[in-house]
Amino acid sequence: MSTNRTFTVIENDWITLKDGTRLAARIWMPDGTDVNPVPAVLEFLPYRKRDGTAPRDESTYPHFAAAGIAGVRVDIRGSGESDGVIDGEYTELELANACEVIAWIAKQPWSNGSVGMMGISWGGFNCLQVAAMNPPALKAVISIASTVDRYNDDIHYKNGCHLYAQLSWAGTMQGYQSRAPDPAIVGDRWREMWLDRLENEPFFMAEWLQHQRRDAFWQHGSIGEDFDAFKIPALVLAGWADGYRNTPLKAVDGMPGRAKALIGPWVHKYPHFAWPKPRADFIGEAIRWWNRWLRDELNGAEDTPEVRAYILDAIRPAARRDHDAGRWIAKDKWTTPEFQTFSVSAHDELTADQPASAGERDVYLKSPLDLGTSSGEWFTLKPDAELAMDQRADDGGSLCFQSAPLEEDTDYLGQTVLTLDVACDADIANIAARIVDVHPDGTSYRVSFGVLNLAHRDGNAEPKAMPHGKKVSITLALDACGYRFRKGHCIRLALSTSYWPMILPPPEDAGLTIDVHSIKLAMPLLGDHREISVKEPDDPDPLPKYITHGPGETRREVNRSLTDNRTEYRIYEDTGHSEHPGSGITSHEIRDECWTISPADPLSMTGRATWTTEYSRQGWSARSVATNYMTCTKTDWLISVEVTAYEDGKEIFTRRKEQKIPRDFM
């Protein structure tokens, strides 16, 4: 199949749904479809095709079109120039609309009737969810940085712990959904559409906080609830530096023969422009995948190893990681790994494959509530301070056990499992566990981490209070890793009762009693594999260059007031002013977050997430400011949202909502 076919970009086309709603689509259409109909790939997002995702769309879909594959980038209901108001994340309406769009594509005269669906993050989620609904024309998907378990492997909760990223994401979505449509596309209706969205968009944080346990709300859209419903081939990708690192291995484990995994060193970006390097030739991978399943081209894509992974090698934390050392490996068939089990010796050393020390030895642990500021972000977009930093500061408030220097290089791939016996004198307590690579000079890199709300020790659907003062055995699965510990390095297990701001504290800070002789750390050995190479992109800098009218700025700061005994974690991201040369729209966005806590008072926790977005061209500007706040009491979460909108600098809309939501074993 030719990869230099000419094509046309249709800047906007309308897809009318059964209920009359019009969705806006940008289409990269190969020429000559009147003679040779083509397959199509759908990406279905709330992030605005006109500006928000334009750079990555323009780095990808022209290549698809040149290979004879139409790219159809559609804004979901209530976003960009599409009609209506969004009604939440991955709702039944959203997924039903996606199925309608797939059917619309398949019926077009230019279509050969075969449709693929792909995306990263939101688009990676919903392509898996839609595929599990089995629309007839959908033949294959590519899902990047996504999840099969919306409760435990997304931005809201993790094993019953409340992720700070939930408020951050609520602020992001409130800001994104408060943006105005482009008058150049929708005409004079733009203001009416904008005001409708501003007035009726969801209070995202309130909805999510009403579901603090793994109930039907989170089961919906979690394909891991029924992997057997998923019938079509799926290429599932992720990066070790991102929070969605568990999904590829869970997908191949749950869908053997249907799913293929590719895991690189990357943050939350498409692999052909992701950091840290090395990158992967996503364009070539995708075209081969689409040609196999949308054209029935016998190119061997089905023989791709079930798992290809980049095994990180003795990484050193840094203010910016442009490249991570390591090597690519393949496992033709994914099987449950063999585990190497560590226990704690009588001398508190982490020892491998040795009998556990006899008897009990209890240690009381109560970490400062501001421990965790070296954790980085759960959801990473850049290889800078968003990634975990040197762990020694966090280790200082943790209970640590360390191996002797390793006598040989040792490779691991998969999820580490920790078991131990603990007791506490409160209904609820959190525990965090980290696996750390300790270099010979003391530099400490976080290889993997896991967290658990002990009220969720027996499952996330029905949490229950801890029995006061009585030991219980708990099991904690840490996030997946692919890592080589070098000869002479040490493996450290670090346990803490806080990991702020990554997870928010429970209402009481009771501490934990841990029987260190009960600790079992099972680490998944790499096992049988092949060394492989993964092709890097032909274009080392594929993102288009737009017109810059003002520079951006990034700041991440931790400030400790010794006078007030208070710690502040601050995030500030300014994109600068960038003009799209085609649409003429200049965009400017600012993310401003602040988290505070007293190291001795869990009820002192506060969070604020503000997004300012502005879009303009000559003679027109629309700006919105959306702020989400959160504080807490012993019994409740106290949240609010404020949204204010400005047209040409004049305020045209403002509203504020507040809500008190009871804590639910959290």
C-alpha cells in the first residue's frame, strides 16, 4: 500500500446524530476515494480539534491519509464546535454517540466499511469501552495511556486512597469545558452555545466524590469487568513514567490473543514525540496495525509479540530526563512471572529467598503528613519535576529495609506484591510502599510504588473499618515496572503512612504498628525473553511549529513555613501565547494549583486548582477562569467550583457551586 498518497484536509464537517445533535469533525481524506474507498480511524475527544489537540493530530493523521487511511477527529458533545453540553466522563450517552459516529463513517461513500478507533487518555479509554460494545464496523483499536479499571488505575482513586490528581483533573475539565466554540465554524450561535455550556456543565468533582468506593459508576467503562466481551484486536501502549503504566500488562493478561502490549519509558504522550527517549515509530506501528485489521493485509501484525517492553537500567533522578537508559525486550507469550521473594532478616536487612525471621517484631510508624513531595505527579506530561525526584527526603520519614549490594544484575517486569501484618487504632489508615533503586553513591530512584487505604484491604466495593489494635494481614500490589537493578546497587523497600500530595490523608493520623517479620516482598523476574529493537520515528521532531506570541513558564515549588508549621506544594504552568496559522486562533492557558497541609493535622489539608483559558483572533476574544477548591472535616469533604467568563475583556457570566459530601471510609 502506497504511503505517499495525496489527501485533502476537511477542516470541519458535521455528523448529525439521531437526536439532531451535530458533532464537529476534522477529516484527513485520501484522494481518489471515489475509485478506491478507504478505511478510517476515529478519535473521539472533548479536547477541541480546532486547537487543543491540533499539534498531535497534525503529526499523525496526515501520515495515515498518505497511507490511504482516512483520519476522522471528532469533538464529543458539548466540546469544541459540537452541539450540546458534556454530561460526564465515558457516559452511556458518549459511548452511544461514538457508536453512531462509527456507523456514519462506515456508510460514507468514501469508506470501505472498516473503522478503527484510537486515542490517548480519554480517547484511549473510550476506544476500549466502545470496542467492548461491539459496533459492527469497528474492527480494531489502538489505546494509549488508558485503563481497564477506572477505579484503581485512573486519576480519581487508587486502592481506596483519594488521589490529589482528582481535584487537579476536576479543575482541568472545568476549565476545558468552559471554553467557547469558534465563531468561524458555528457563526453567531457561538455565544449562545458558550453560555449554555457555562450554565449547565457538570460539577465534576461533586459527581466523582459521590462514588468513593468501587461501585457501578466505576464498573461502567471498566472493560476488566468482562474481558470476554472484547472481541477485536487491541494494541495497548503506555509509558513507565506515566500513571497508566499498569494497563498494557493487564490487557494482555485479560485478553490473550487479542491484545498486544508496548511499554516504553514515556510520559503521557504519543510515542513518536514522547519523553524520555527513546521514542517509538508510532506512525509505522499504527499503519501496519490498521492495514492488517482494516484492509486484511497479510503483514504479520498478528504475530507481534504479546509484550514488548523497555527495561529501564539504573535510572538516576534529574530535574529533566530527556533520555532513559535501558533496552527493549519481547515476550512472545505473556505468562504469570516467576517471583523473587524478599523478607526482612533479624538485622533488618532485605534478603532474597531466605526464610522469614521467627516470631513477631513490631515497629510503630507514623510518617509526617507532608511526606511525599518527591513523588512527582500521578499524571505526567513532561520529563521534568513532574517525575519522581531523589527519594532520600521521603525515605527519611519512612520505615526502610534495604538489601545488601547486589552480586549481579537483576531484571524485573510486572507488578510487585507486598504482604505484611499491620494494626492501627483508627477505622481508616493509609499505607504507601515504594521500591527504590539505591545507587552506590546513595542516589535513590523510585522504581515502583503502591498505596492502600486499609479499609479497602478486602476489596474496593465494600470497605470496612480496621479492628482497633488487632493485627490484620494485608496484600498490596504495586504498580508495574520494567527495571534492571545493577550489580552493586541495593533494593530498598520504603513504607510510610502518608504520601502527600499524591494521596490525601484520612481523617485521623493514628499511625500503624507493623510486624516487620511478616513482610514478604514478591518481585516479578523478567524471565524468558528476546532482546529486540524498536524502530524510532523517521522524524525526530514531528510536532508542527505554530506562531509564538509569548513564552510559557513552568514552576513547581515546595515551601515550608517553620513559623506556621505548614507545607505548601505549588504547580504553575503557563503555555504562553500560540497562534495556529490555519485557524488564526491564538490560545493561552494557565494551570495554577496549590496544596497545603500541616505535618501533624490531617484536617488542615486544602487544595485549589485554577484553570484560565483564553482564545482570540483579531476582533474577538473569549476567556474563562475555573477554580475548584477542597477542604475537609473529620466527616465531610467540602468542595466548591467557581466559573467566570469574559468576552473581549468584559465579564458576561459567573457562577459558584458548593457541596458537602460525606467521607465514605476515606
